[in-house]
Amino acid sequence: MENIRNFAEISARDLRFIFSSFICMYLKKLEIIGFKSFAQKISLEFIDSKHSDVVVHPGITAIVGPNGSGKSNVADAVRWVMGEQSMKSLRAKKAQDIIFSGSDKKSRLSYASVSLLFDNHDQKIPLEFKEVSITRKLFRDGESEYLINGSHVRLIDVIDLLAKAGIGKDSYSVVNQGMTDAILSATALQRRSVLEDAAGVKQHKIKKERALKKMETAKNNLEQTRSLMKEIEPHLKMLKRQAEKAQKGKIVADQLREKQIKLFAYLWHNFEKEKKISATEKEETGRLMMNAQRELDIVSDALNEESRKTGDFSERKKLENDRARAYDNLNRVERELVLAEGKMEILKEKLFARQAIQTEPVDLNYIQMELKKIHQHQEELITRLEKAEKMEELQDIKEFSRAVQLELYELYENTRRGKRKIGKSPEQNQEENELKKEIENFSQVKKDQEKQREKLRALIENLENKIKEEIEKERRAREKFFQLEKEFQKKQRESNILKDRFNEAKVRLAKVEVREEDLTGEIKEALGLSPRDLVYDNQPIEREKLEREINRLKLEKEQIGAIDPLVLEEYQETSDRFNFLNQESEDLEKAIISLRQIAKEMDIEIKKVFEKAFQKINYEFEHYFKMIFGGGKAELVKVKLGNEESENKENEDPEEEAEKETREKKQEDGIEIYVCPPGKKISNLSILSGGERSLVSIAFLFAMIAYNPPPFVFLDEVEAALDEANSRRLGKILRELSGNTQFIAITHNREIMRQAALLYGVTMGGDGVSKVFSVKLDQVGTKGEIKK
């Protein structure tokens, strides 16, 4: 059925809860979706919306319904949204059990969500909001969310915030049936813990617990830090030695570099000076050489002029030309003469060959003789070839060669035929006559050529004598020329000397330039600098001493050996890490001391607040006990805990004095409850009846509420074991305390319903879904019907 929210006028008995000048924090609304049996969204509002402009304390709200309707799920929802992690406390086996699992008529949901909306006008929740909403969601895949005013937060943030407001999952803000009896069944240490929550030291306890956890974490970190330092320290020592060696090498290298810079600057300065001198010398020598060359050119011009004046050698040249022509003619005549002699010899041989022709058998003797003759002719041919100097001679040799070839061919033919010819024919006689005529002609030509040769030789001799005469004549005419020539030769020698000096200067300058390249290479290799970067301070140095020092430093550098350039960097990094760990260790030690001090301060603060709260709660406990029981005695007593309760604590190894003191204090102050109802003598709480135990628990609960009123308290059927008279007493106490605390009671008790200003009913239909409706008690008639 649909939710019904009909809020009427506030009755007269609730007007005492209206505060015009004071606004207290309270729970305005509870929203549940998908939590356990609440499949549909339900909203429980605890203030009349018609009077939103009037601040009304919500007082007492009752939630009623039949057994199994799901009304206790409301209390579970409140406990869950405040951070409860124990499924047992929520009456579930696993987290997904709190999500509506479905029914025959309603499918299961994928998530559960519960929200609490608080009025925060008094800023009891330390947030700058007038309303604070706390929401928790759980999805079937296991993911969960915590939200404060719609912003995602952590569970610890929710717990801290509620602790500062005096409520929480472990506080007495939600009290069920079992918790009332659990107070009496609890140990003295557990009762102390409940009393501490009532005393408002929960936030101090949280701070203390966190300080102890942080201290434990700091100890673990300190141990790890020290362990790392132990691992690093040997390596750091080794790196330190290497770094010192590298540092020494660096110092030596720096000293070497400094001295090399000094030496190279000096050498470069001297080199530049020498280069300048060489260049100047070359320049000066070149200038002198140019001057000498100009003087030489002047003498040469004068010499040429004098040679032109006295050098008219036309007659001598004419004679020389005539001599040349005579030599040419002589050579021509001699060639022709040799050629005529050669041809004449060939013709004579032919004639001789013709005169000897006859036929006879060819025998071995004939062949040998012919071969011998041919061999002789060949030797003669070779000799003539070796002595030949002119073309005409070669022509004669060619003819002679053909004759030898002809002889070979004739021998070949005679040998092939096996006989040779002898005797003469008329044709042969005619041929011989012709040969004789040719021989006579060549003989005449030879005689003419020999006469011509003698004439030419005489002419040449005559021309030679005339030329000699002309030369002597010219020599006498050229005495001045020779003087100028002597002067020219002198100037030539001087010029050559200057040229040699200039070339020497060029060579010296070239050597300097080569040295420049070498010195530049040395400087670049040794220093990685350009010679132009070196600055000479004009201070004199002892070069040999400086070079010995440089060699010594080089040797020392070699003895130190090659050092990894990353050693210094690694040493610095390792040293920085070691120093960081050392500083971290010191900081952790300080943090441990500081956290230990915080734990001590929290212990002192807890003790101080607890002592004050204990006296007041003890007084209120006795007050409410007498009110409920109509008399009797009740007292809270601090007792020291025995070994049975502290056995587990004693087994721990106390590393720190503060923890030991804290544990000892915790062990010595337990809380025992001593009560004596009127007319009875009770020695032990265990002999009380069930109703009496409930009343004692309620008195203890109300005593804590009276001392430190929480913003709200959920009571889940805590009065179930009470009779009607005790129920009236309970209602009276609730009415008395509702001025400062908002009570939401899940109940079947009519007296509690009578005290409530607002009534919520919870029912469950056939679909297995819990539903909620509300009604104002003024709307209920005398017979229980609801008035319209």
C-alpha cells in the first residue's frame, strides 16, 4: 500500500519540545531502498512538514507492526548506514543478504541504499551545512559507496564524522533486545568501553587507536629503513673509496689540465711569435728579391740592346745556310752514289747468273755449295742493313734481298726437279747484253757522282773557314756585350741567392704551419679546446720543469687508473639515499615519540573525561534505578581486571613503555554493576529475573543518555520483558529524556505508543515486501479506528 504521511497539529503535551532560541541536531528523515525486505523506497520523516518554519523537537516516534513484518530491519538499516561491517550484527551471513533477494511476486534488486538526513543547525556535525545527508550503497557485485551530501567519501570519514557527533555503529544510538541484557552479561572491560562511549571519549579513543596504528606502522617503516641502511652501508663504503679515488683522479686531472693549459698557452704564444717573425722575414726577402729581379731585368734589357746593335750576323748566317745546303747536296749525292753502286752490283750478279746456266743433275755437293753461297749473301745483307743510314741504301738492300730470295727459289726448283740448267740461249745472250749496258750506264753515273761529291766537300771546307772568320770578327766586336753579360750574370747570382733565401723563408713558414697543425691537434686532444681559447699571462715559465711536472701527473693519473665517470654520480645518489633513509629514520623515531606522546595525552584526556563521566553516570544510574524499581540501591564500581581477562594482553611483547602503561591502565579499570532491588539482597547479577535484568540494563542505558544525550536513539523492543507498571515507568523516563534526545522506538508496548507523537506502522503483504504507513495519535479513536 502507498505510504501515508498525515501529520496533524502538535498536541499540547509535545509543546515542551518547542525551542525558540535553541536548535539541537536531530534525525529528520530515514530513506531505505532495497534493504532486506524494503524493496520499495520508503521514507520515515521525523518532523511535521506543515511546521517547517517552526523548530520542533521530534520527541518520541514509535514504529509498530506484527512479528515478521520487517520493522527491526529499520534498526538494522540505521546501524548499517553508520558503518556496521559485521553481518552477524545485521542478522545476515554475507553482504549480498542485505539486498532484497526477491519473492514469488517481486524480482530481486541489484543494490541496497540507506540514507540518514540530519538537521545540523547547531553544527554538531562539523560541516558547514545546515542539513547533512549520509548514504551507504551496496551492489550485488560487491562494490559499495559512502556519500556525504552526495559526495563520495571513505568509511573512515563517515565513522569520524559520526564520532564527533556522539553517535556511531558501536555506540548506544541503536539498542536492540539483546544489547540490554548484553550490558549485564558483558565483562568489566566491555562495560568500561560502553561507559567510555557515553563519556564522549570515542573521538579521543579513535585518535589514540590511530596514533598507535601509525606508531606501529612507523616502527615497521623504521625497521625496514634500518634494514635498507644496513644493506646500503657496505656498498656505500665501497663507493666512497672509489669516489675518493675518483676524486683524487679528478684533482690530478684538474692539476694536469691546469699545467697543460699553462704550457700550451706559453707554447702557442711562442709559436705565434715565431710565426710572425717567419712571415716578416719572408715578406722582407720577397721585397728584396723583387728589387733584385727589377735590376736584373734592367741589365737584361741593356744586354739585349747591345746584342742587337753588335749582332748583325747576316753574313755568317748566309754562310751557315750555304754550308747547310752543301751538306744536303753532299748527302744526296752520296745516297745516289751508293744506290748506283748497289744496282750495278745487282746487275753484275744477274749477268753472272745468266752466264752460268746449264743442265745437270742436282747432287748433295751442289746443294751444299748453293746454300753456302746463299748464307754468305744473307750475312752480307745483314751487314749492309746494320750499316744503312739513308733511304737510298735501303732501296739497294731491298734489291739485294730479292736477289737472295731468287737464289733460294732457284735452289728450291732445281732440288724439286732434281736437275739444274746450264748453257745459254739467244734470249739469254740478249738479256746478258742488256745487263752489260745497264752496268756501263750505272758505272758512268757513279763516276759523275764521285766528281760531284769531291766538289761539294771542297765547297763545305771553304764555307767552314769563312764562318770561322766571321765568328772571330763578331767576338772582337762584342767586348761590351761580354761586360754587360758579366754584369747580368752577377745580378743573376744575386737574384738567385735572394730566391734561395725566399724559398728558405717559405720552407720555414711552412714548417711553422705544420707545427701549428700539430700543436693544435695536441691542444685539442689534451684539453678539448681551441688554441684561440688559451690566454698567456706573460709570466715566464721554466718549460723543462713544467714538462717534468706534467709527465709526473700523467704517470700518477695512469697509476690511479681508469675510473668510471658514473662512480661519483652513483656514490652521490647512494649517499643521498642513505642520508635520506637516515633522515627518514630520525623522522620516524621522532614520529614514534610524538605518536607515543599523543597516545599518552589521549590516555590522560580519556581518564580525565572518564572520571568525570563515571561520577555523573553513577549518580544517574542510581537515580533511574530507584525511579524504575521504586527504591533500592545501585552502584557502578571500578575494579582492577584479573589475569583471566588480561591473559591475551600479557602474552604480547611490550616494546614501548607507553603501550605497556596504556595496557596496564586499561587492565586495572574495569566496571562492575552492583544493584539491590527494594526488599531483596542480591549478591550477583545472575540471580536477577529476566524483567529485573531488563530494568537494570535500561537504568544503565538511561543513565548514559542522561549524561551525554545522543542526537537520536533507536530502541528495538527493549521493553519486551517489562510488565505494564514498569512499562509506564519506562514511558515516563522516555518522556523526561526526549527533551534532549530523539527516540525512535520499535515496539509492541501500548504505553510506549501512548507516549509517541508520531506512529509508523510496518506491514508485509503477500509479495514479501515491507511497507510503511504513518498516523498521528490524535487521529486514533477510542476503539482503535483511524479518524479521517
